[in-house]
Amino acid sequence: MWRKNSRPGFTIIDSLIGLTIICTFSLFYIQTIHQMNNKIDSSERIMISERDKYEAEIIDE
């Protein structure tokens, strides 16, 4: 079934292409998670400041 005279160059290139794809998608995943966490932190800070304003307004009434 398999050829006995495999090409080592093809195996190396195939491995490098696979590693490149894996690294690219890993970096994309890490960047996406980082951006999502930054957005969540920003939203939490805004929510806390708005809640503080609302609570101060309720106390003043």
C-alpha cells in the first residue's frame, strides 16, 4: 500500500505547514480571548460606576 521510497522533503514541508496552521489559529484564539476579557472588564467598570451614580441618586431623593 505505502511506498517504501517516501520523500523526506515532503514530510518536513507537510509538518511545517501543519505547525504554521496550528500556531496561527492558537494566536488567533489567544487574541480573541484577550479582547473578550478586556471588553468584559470595561463593561464591569462602566456598570459599577453607573450603579454608584444610581445609588447616590436614590439616597439623595
